[in-house]
Amino acid sequence: MNMAISSKSTLAEILEDPRAVAIIEEYVPGFTSNPELGPVASMKMKTLLKFPQVGLPHDTIKEIIARLDALDAQ
């Protein structure tokens, strides 16, 4: 069984879940296929989204985090 996905999942874990990839791609098209993501694959998604290079407003980051956290919420 796959591990539960949330905003605390690593980027590598997120990339293995099509539902999570779809959420990220909705807000940042092309993000999950960026070849430069290798060095940050072990970072938690919640942390990665806050990087200035991602360029997302705070409200959007909160929305993505909430949607990721709801994927496998019990």
C-alpha cells in the first residue's frame, strides 16, 4: 500500500502520486516535470512551496497544502 500523501510528504513521494501531481500542476504547470528538482526531491512539499523561486502567493500555498493534506485524510 502506498504511503499517505500530505504536505509533509517529500517531493519524491508527491511525484509518485498522480493525484498530488495533478494538484501541483494545476497551480504551477510544468513544476513536477522540471529536471532541476533532483536536489530537492527529499524536501517536504510544505517547505518547498515556500521557496521564493516557486513564486506562489501565500494564499495559494495555503490552498495547495490544504488540498494535499485532504488527499489521504481519514
